[in-house]
Amino acid sequence: MAQKILLSCGILSSLLYAAINIIVPMYWPSYHPAAQTVSELSAIGAPTRTLWIWLCSPYSFLVVAFAWGVWKSARRKRPLRIAAGLMIAYGALGLLWPFAPMHLRPVLAAGGATFSDTFHIALGAITEILYLFALGFAATAFGKPFHWYSIITFIVLLIFGTLTFMDAPLVGKGQPTPLMGVWERINIGVFLLWMAVLSLILLRAEKQSRAASPLTHTYEKEESAQLL
């Protein structure tokens, strides 16, 4: 049961983050999801900063719990264990986000950027690298359907991650970014979906393993009786 709960955290974390991205923008009427980044919802001076931080607090813990469940499910699958370790690091880094907020665009355009903004960009880059590598290692741990699904996800993440980072300098200059929010949300959504799919696969594998255990135990008892 404990393992089932840990693996279910992969689905719960994805649903939570998706829900937060729907709920929080409603409390900032002038916010435009298509043109603005997710990070702006928690920016210094944003009306949604406190709400975002409170609602997102459980997310990192859910990701770490899921990653620990993946680690336990990996057994002798070394690539999956590496993926789990990378996801633990990804989840742990999430605890630093409240301490590395960006400033709002008018402040950045006026030259008001601080170390916090630099730290924010660095965290974003490291986070992207961690989950790309986690996805790559996990892709080799299962059959062809999940392998190809992971490859497609990896390519989509690369494309829309690149588009997002290409628009990033425009934010600091206060220039329009009409589709930056779209690129970023596709990037985030694709990864959240991949986490949920991995969670479902591991939950099914655990269920099959539990179902097979009594049969294996019965077979071993019968074999021992025959030897006696």
C-alpha cells in the first residue's frame, strides 16, 4: 500500500500543478497566459505570488515521494534508478523556487533585476536539464511503446523549451512575447503527462507483481514438497 501511494504521487503532482495553472491566473485579471510566463504568477509584486507559493508547496514533496517510489520499483533496472535520482533532485530543487523569484517586466525593463532574477534563470535551466535526462534514462527501462513515447516527449520538450528560452531575453527588455506562455505551458504539460504515464505504468507493474507473488509462493511450496 505504501508503494502504491508513493507511485500515485506522480499522478497527483501532475494534476495539482495543472490545476494551479488554471486557478491562480483567475486572481490576476490583467494576466495573459498566452503571452506571459508561469513564473510571472509568483514574481515579486505580483498579486498572485502568495497564492501561488501556498498552492505549489505540496508539489515538490509529491514529486520527491513519487521519485522515491520509482527508486524502490527500479530494483535491478539501473537506468530507472538513475532517472529516479534525477527526479528526486528535480523535486528537491523545487523547494528553492520561492527564494528565487523574478521581478515583474516593468521592473526588469527599468534595470531593476537582482541576483534573485539570475538565480531564477539558473534554476529554470537546471530543472529543464534534470527532467530531460530523467526522461532519457527512464525511456530505456520499459518496452517499445513507452520508449517511443518518451522519445517523442523528449523532442517536444527540446523544441518548446528552446522556443521559451529564445523569448526569455525579451521579458527583461519589456518587449512583447505573444506566444511565450503557450510555448512554456506546452513544455510543462508534456512533462506532467509523461510523469503521470510513468506513474500508471509502474502502478500496473506493481499490481502484476503482487498478483504473481502468491502463485510463485505456491509453486515454491509444491516444488519443496516434491523434493521431500
